[in-house]
Amino acid sequence: LAAGPTEGLRRFLREVHYADLAEVLPELNLAQRIKIIRMCEPSKAAAILYQLDRSEVKELLEGLGEWRAAAILREMSTDDAADLLGEMPQEERERFLSLMGAAEAEDVQELLEYGPDTAGGIMTTEFVSVREDVTAQEAIEILRATAPDAETVYYVYVVDKENRLVGVVSLRELILSAPATRVADIMRTEVIRVDVNTDQEEVARIVAKYDFLAVPVVDARNRLLGIVTVDDILDVVEEEATEDILRLANIEYEGRYFESGVVKRATKRLPWLVALMFGELLAGHVIANFSATLSAITALAFFMTVMAGGPGNLATQTLAVVVRGLATGEVNSRAVLGVILGEVRVAVIVGLVSGLVLAGIAYAWQGQTVLGFIVGLSLALSMIVAAIIGSLVPLVINRFGFDPALASGPFITTLMDVCSMLIYFGLATFILHRYLI
Amino acid sequence: LAAGPTEGLRRFLREVHYADLAEVLPELNLAQRIKIIRMCEPSKAAAILYQLDRSEVKELLEGLGEWRAAAILREMSTDDAADLLGEMPQEERERFLSLMGAAEAEDVQELLEYGPDTAGGIMTTEFVSVREDVTAQEAIEILRATAPDAETVYYVYVVDKENRLVGVVSLRELILSAPATRVADIMRTEVIRVDVNTDQEEVARIVAKYDFLAVPVVDARNRLLGIVTVDDILDVVEEEATEDILRLANIEYEGRYFESGVVKRATKRLPWLVALMFGELLAGHVIANFSATLSAITALAFFMTVMAGGPGNLATQTLAVVVRGLATGEVNSRAVLGVILGEVRVAVIVGLVSGLVLAGIAYAWQGQTVLGFIVGLSLALSMIVAAIIGSLVPLVINRFGFDPALASGPFITTLMDVCSMLIYFGLATFILHRYLI
């Protein structure tokens, strides 16, 4: 790279896609990276920087020098710039903002004030809006003049004189209309919009439901503030799915996992693992309380892993189904009772069948009818409890407005271990006292 | 609804968004649904039908009568029609195909031949393509003429006389160019494209990476066959995330879960739960083999839930992190050893800390130093094994070309239960024989 013919490199950089460049850049050293970025046009450099890890961007911007850094930041769409700067310390953020043009810095500053997970946090302020009385031809002219600055030109928003959103017309419709048609006559007035404080997950649902390329964002007084484009929505959907999966495994989501150090990853997980260990100790405490029963029927110990594992697995399945159903909107909070009842009915079938199988195995293995009865009935009962816990807990968490994925798999299985041990040893003790002693 | 003034209803139907209508429709009875669909324009009816559950579509199409059904199917974009018809039995599919226009039926028939999870399966054949020598103005005219039939008009694809893809130009670029410019002069020639057999997950990654609104699909000889649009990609991303989450919980993904009956849901889960039960019985078998040790130190039983649960939780976490990392591309198959080593180092820290805590608790609770030593060391060792299993298994599955999420949480925790019990009772027996007897 260092020795290569510069003209060839320049041509290569012009032709290669920014996303591909961003992918190979981390494999170069800082000096090489700075050289590459310097040789790209500012707009391409901006696109590359946005795709890099946040930690790398800072040193690159500093290495490029103030003038070049400012040029690149100006080329970035305002939502991307706000994203990047939002993750920097206050001081540096202000330094970089001062490098940008005053108008852009102001827009970025405004975006920084919205919560990062709201419509305001992911919207861009670069869109095309026109007044109602312009013609299709004039609207296209306005597009021509402002398009290089607008992130998407596929919708033109129509506003009144107080900048309130009154309609929308797609570029497609503008092209298809006679040039002299007034925008007011072809615009759709039933514009689906989102409030600036709407959660990004809700925005994603709306964009997906209506197959939009972009959705307008308004404030409480219906003034048009920005738009959220479908490429940002794709990122949101990916991010929310990752968050759900990690939360279900009891890992707090915090962006790129593999970039953080080993110690940080360990300390993030330790508190939960230790807390869950105390949960499991509670199950152990249950066993200790029933140690007389355990001594009387030692074979009970052989089935402890089945008794803890089976219902734990069923609870995990139920949890995953309900959490995902809530995320995609398939399960709604009105139908809570129906969902729980459905899961319990599944559990009754599953519990009875696996209980019978286990009872058979226990009898064949140990030759004790009573043992077979105890393990079979305990497993069936625990499975039903598992279905209730696995569906009720995320639904309740959701009802209280939290992310249902907070009811993680490890949490649910630990809770189930305690319940299963209580049922198992409780039933065994009851039968022992009532029929055997 | 039945008695309402028809004119008002008609106006309402014209104004309301199809996605909203599709949402309320299932709450009406069949006769009312048919009435509503009849009153909508065919294009709107087509959009509504596509959003409904597949099971409902069939009876609606039949209830509408052949003529109306054909009109609606013709209005549907070819990929949507192929989607709908693909899920019907052969016989009915052919009946509906015969109702459509010959040209469209042929397109749909072709789409039906591609695997449903490939680029060919999700692409539409309705796109706009022009030859290299047309001007920007002419290209816009072609758009005007063909646009009502094209699912997206935001990219115009440029092909040579053998229909091979040679370039792409966005509607935005066409609008911004002087009308007489030749398309060949403004088109980008480095077109990122996908092969018709590319997996849909890979297509989604490409669209997300490059922030595309659509990506062209070509055959082995670079002939343009169709395009995949971003709205279909959003569906793919949602679907793949759901699939991952359910597979991680050991539930085979099969579309809308809550729609299938209780018995079907139970039979889907039973084989796995019973198989896993046998896995847990293997752990029970380990315990049975060590029953002499268990009788010697009864207190070992109290810590069995911790010993199975803790490492199980860590394995679940590791699994979730690795599976998600593979899905988002953060973990790539080259870095396998690095990922495993990283997870093991996390496990060493987590294992040592929680092992020490547990050793302390065991000593305080039971007053036996040896017991504390056994439980502490077993927990630490099991956690390290958990990290290896939790990362190695999905990576190996991925290496062999299968979905890493097939290494589900229940499977991994069951495997861990066997390992943990082996380590726990193995260590206890070793110490018992070596130092205590």
C-alpha cells in the first residue's frame, strides 16, 4: 500500500464501494488509514467513517487534522453525525461541533437532545419539503436544487406556512403527474407520521407494516422535524433482535460485544451469575430440608437432573415464544389469558406424555412402582408450572412497560429449579409419609 | 357494517390504509370480509390479501368468485402472488394460476421454482430496465409508461441486448441529470448484485451493508431476472431473528406460532423434550454410579442444582453471544479459536469468583472444609467447560454449513448437566478416596 502507485490507488478508491472500504480499513495501521481517508472524497470518507467502530473514528478524525475532519463531518447526514458525536465525551463533541458549519452544528446539536432510542434520535433533518401550492414541475425543481443534501428524495413532504405536515407525495407520483398539476391535488393527506418521542421499536413496526421507505417525524404541534429512513430501520430491527437474544440469555446488551475486553465482559456477567447461584442454592436448601426423604429413597437423586432440566427446557421454550410474539406483535397484551391458557394446554399434553415415559423408565431402572409414580407425576406437574411461569412472567413484565426479554432464560430456569424441587420432594415426602411409613 | 350507508363505507375504504384494513379484517365474519374486499379496488384488495394469514386467503379468494379473484391476483406483484400460491396445494395453485393472465401466470410459475429462502424466492420480476443508449429523458418516459407495474421505480437497471446487467441508475440521478444525457454516461457500472440462488439471509446482509432500496438478482450468465426490495428484506430480518430465538429455545420455526393448534404445538415440542429427558437421565446415571460417594457426603446433593444451573447459565450466555455474533457477522468463522479463547478467559474469571463464593457458602452452611473445596473447584471447572461447549458447538455447526442456532439452549444445558455431574461427583469421589478414606 505504502509503495503502490498513487494514481492507481486513487482510481481504486473512487470506484470501490464505501461499505467494502470500511470493512478492510480496520486491518491497516493508523497512518495507512489516515492516508486512505485523506485520498477519498469527503462524502465517501463520511460514509466510511460512519461504518467504522466508534472507538476508531475519534483517532481518525484527530489524525486527519481539523480542516479535513470538518469537511467530512459536514458531508455526513445530520443523524449519522449526531450518532457519532453522541458517543464522544462532552468536551470533544463540542470541539468537533465547532468545526462544522454553524447551521449543521445546530441541527446536530438538536438531534443530540433526543433519546437515542426514539424517533428523534434516529431521524435525519435532511429531507425535502414543499408548500401546498407548488406544481409537480416546481417540486421536481426544488428536489433538483436541494437533493444533494437530502438523505432521501423518494418522498416530498408538503407543509403549510407554519411547517405543519399536511401531505406527502412520492417522487414516483411527481414523475407520473402532468408538470402543471398542483402538489395539493396529488398529495395524500392521510400521512402516517410518528411523534419525535416514539420508541424506535414502534417506529420500526410502523415502517415494516406499511412498507415505507421513510416516515415523517413531527412534534406535538404536528410540525415536521425530520424523517426516519428504512436503512436506519434495518439497523434498529437488527439491534432489537440482538438485544432480545442476549437479554434472554441474561446478558445486558451494550453494542458490539466482542470488542469489549475479557475483564469487562466477565464483570458484566458476574453479578447475574452469582445472583442466580443464590437462586439455585435456594433449590439446594429445599433438597436439604427434605434430606430425610432423600436418605429413605436414594434413587430420588438419580432423577433430580431430569426433574430440574425438563421443566426448565419447557419454560425456556414458552418464554422464547412469548417474548418473540410480543416483539413481532403476534401476541398482544390484551390476549394475556388466552396465551397462558394455550401454553398450559400444550404443557398438559407434553407433561403427561413425558411423565408417563419417565415413570416407565424409573420403574424399569429401579424396579420401584412408587418411585415411578413420584417421578412421573412430579414431572407432569412441574411442566404445567413451567408453562405458567414461562408465559406469565414476560407478560407481566411487558404489562408494566418493561422489555419482556428481561425475563431471561437463566432467571426462568433457576426459578423453575426451585419450583421443581419443591414439587418433587414435596410429593415424595407426602407419599412416603402417607403410604410407606 | 351490514346496515351502514354504503357510500360512506366506500369512501372510508378508499381512504384507509391497506395495512390497517388487513389488521381489522380478521375480526369480521367471512361474508363481511368478502363484502369489504369486493368494495375495494383490486390493487388495494391485493395488498390487503397479502397481509392476511395464508389460511384465510384461500377461502376469501374462493368466496370472491373467479372473475374478481383473477383481477386481484393480477394486481398483486409477482413475488407476492408466488408467495401466496406457493403455500396452496398443487391443484388449487394451478386453478388460480389459470385465472391470472398468461404472462403473469408464467412469471409466477417461474418464481415458484426457486427455493423460498433464496434470492429467487423473494425477488419480484416487476422492475424497470432500459438499454444503455437511451437518454435520461427517455428513461423517465419508460418509467412513466411501465411504473404502475413496477414494484420499485427508484432504481432503473441498464441491460445489454442479451439482458445482461451492465449498470444501474437511480431515479434520483435521472432527475438530477440533463434530459439529453445518455444513461450509459451516468450509470454506475460496479453494480452489486446477487445470484438467484443466494440465501435470503445473505441478501439481507448485502442490502443492509450497502443501505440499498433494492438489489438486482441475476442468473449464472449475469442476466437480470428480478430485484429484491428493502421491504421484503425487513421481513427476512424479522423472520431470521424469530427463527434464531425459537431455535435457541429448541423450537422449530414454522411461521406464525400462535395460529397452530395446541396438539400440533405439543407434538412439535415433544420429541425434543423427550430426547433431552434421556440426556438428563444420562446425568442421573452418572449420579447413580457415584451413589456410594453421595451416601458418604449427603450434603453433595444440596449443591447439585447450583452445580448444574450455574455452568448451564454460562453456557447459554456464551451460546447466545456466539450465535448472534455469527448472525450479524461480528463473529466470523476464521476467528474461531480467538472467540473460544476469549470466552474461556471470561469463564476463568467468572468461574474463580463464583467458585470462591460458593466454597465460602458451603463451608459456612455445612461446616466442612472438604465440601467447600469440592463444590468451589467443581463449579470453576464446569464453568470453563461450559464456555468451551457454549462457543465450540455453534461454531462447529456453522462451519459445517448449518444454522448455528440449531445448537439450542436446552441442548447445551442438558449436555452441560452431564458434564457438570461428571466433574462434581468425579472430583468428590477422587478426594474422598485419596484423602478421606
